[in-house]
Amino acid sequence: MNFDLEEAIEVLERTPRTLEALLSGLSAGWLRSNEGEGTWNAVEVVDHLIESERTNWVPRLAFLLQEGESKSFPPFDRFAHLGQSEQPLARKLEEFQAVRTENLAKLRTLVDPERDLERTGRHPSFGIVRARELLSTWVVHDMTHIAQIVRVMAERYRTDVGPWTAFLGILKK
Amino acid sequence: MNFDLEEAIEVLERTPRTLEALLSGLSAGWLRSNEGEGTWNAVEVVDHLIESERTNWVPRLAFLLQEGESKSFPPFDRFAHLGQSEQPLARKLEEFQAVRTENLAKLRTLVDPERDLERTGRHPSFGIVRARELLSTWVVHDMTHIAQIVRVMAERYRTDVGPWTAFLGILKK
């Protein structure tokens, strides 16, 4: 195990600025690129990250710390964000920054890393899970979606790169 | 084909700031994480991006525009950066920003997008390649390495996430 609360927060607090640097001001061609029918573009990934802040990580953590194994987490709809918001991307990136900052402040008040990381709750499909597993997942979930955003943007140049496709791991999918 | 020079530059000019936001100030545990023997950590990826700026993209483009198909590009050593530099990451990120900015300025003087994008040169393994393919590859290469950095950092929590591993695409590798 490598989990450390302060190191996890280092990553979590950097994600909004990373997405701001990566996406802010890009042309619609990049922002609307996806991997085909039923797949998300970069903006939809940001919507999903905002929705996850609101309903998944910290709410589930608070639920676990309060209820223990007695009740399952309320289900989380991974598609709830789709088609929800017509705000411009700049506003969404600000919103993600705000809700993430707020959640990291809550996290510090909710969790004592000496005592709470191995506390258990009940996931609706996995059964018994630990606070540490939920928090690690929050971190890796950010990484998954940063990788997804660059992958869906790369898709746009799949044909343009010509023979170099052989050297570009991101196009292997 | 989707290539557009101005849109390509949009991505290329954002990568140094994206890596700065993602990596600057992270603990050594994140920066040294890799995927096992012979794989790169985040800092080695930054070294590779700097080396590629110096010897790959713009130098090859200038060579293509000057030599056409008459001579193959000088070979590019994808491992030249390994073990080369002991500078702190903050300095490397500044260096990447500086060399990228310089290369984008050169790109604008070298290429007339109305005339030069379909011009051809000779790649040592692929044979005939186009300027547009080289430039698209530069963009997708950035995306490949951003995805690689978050993937090697995610590796660190592979065990910590417990049963959520099933939902985290980045750990599927």
C-alpha cells in the first residue's frame, strides 16, 4: 500500500488547474472530439468530474464514516452529468475548481488519517470497502479522466499522423 | 483529415503549462513512480519531451523542407534523455516551456500552411512522409506523454483502490 492522505491531496488539488491549462481556450474542434457514438468529449468529462464532486467522493466518505457497514452507499449515476449543462467551458472549469477546493476542505475536517483510513462501509456492488480505497479511487479517477481527455483529443489526428501511428501508444486503443 | 496548423499550435503551446500544473511541487513518491524496470517516471518523460524539442520535431521539419525526399532524416534516439540531467524538476519544466516557445516561433517562420503541409521528406524507417504528418505527430506525441505521466502515477495506487480497480480504465494496462 502506498496511500498517504497528504500525497493524495497533492494530486487532487492540482487537477482543476491542470484541466484549466490543458483545455481553456481550445477550439471547438478539440473540445467536441470524441471516440464515436456514446463516448464523451473533453467537456463532458469535465461535467462528469463536477458531478462526481457533488455526489460521489466526499458524500460517500461522509456516509461511510457515519453509517459504517450498516447501510449501502446511495447509488451514484455515472451518466447523470450528460446533457445537463449549457454553460461555457470556462465557467465549468471554475466550478470544478470551486467544488474541488470545498471538498478538500471538508475532507480534512472529516478524516483523521491516524484513525479513519481503514474504516469500512458498504458499496452497493462491491460490498465492504475502506475509506482508504475510496480516497485512492478519487485520485486514480482524476488520472483516468485526464488520460481520457487527451486520448479523445488525439483521436482527431488518427489519420493525419500517417505512418507514425505505429509509435503513438495513445492511438493503439 | 482534421489537421489545422493554428489548432495544432493551440495544443502544443498548452503542454508546458499543463505539465507545470500537474507536476510542479509533487512529492518524490509521485515523481519517481514508474511501471517497473525499464519504464519511465514522470520526470523522465519531461526529459524526453525536452530532448524531442531539441532534436526531433522542428529540426526534422526544417530538414524535410530543405532536403525534400533526397535524404533521410538523421536518426532520433528516443532514449537519449535517460540519465542525462540532474536538474530539479522545476528547472526542467521551465526549460521545456522555453524550448517549446522557441520551437513554435520557428514553426511559424518555417511553414506556410497554404503551401507546405503536404510537402514530403524521407523518414529512415517509414520512407516518404509529409510535413502535415510530422506536425500532427508532434501534437499526438504530447498527448501520449501526458497520458503516460498520469498512468505511471496511477500505478502507485493500484493496490490501494481495492475493488474499484474494476472501474478504473487507467489500471487496465
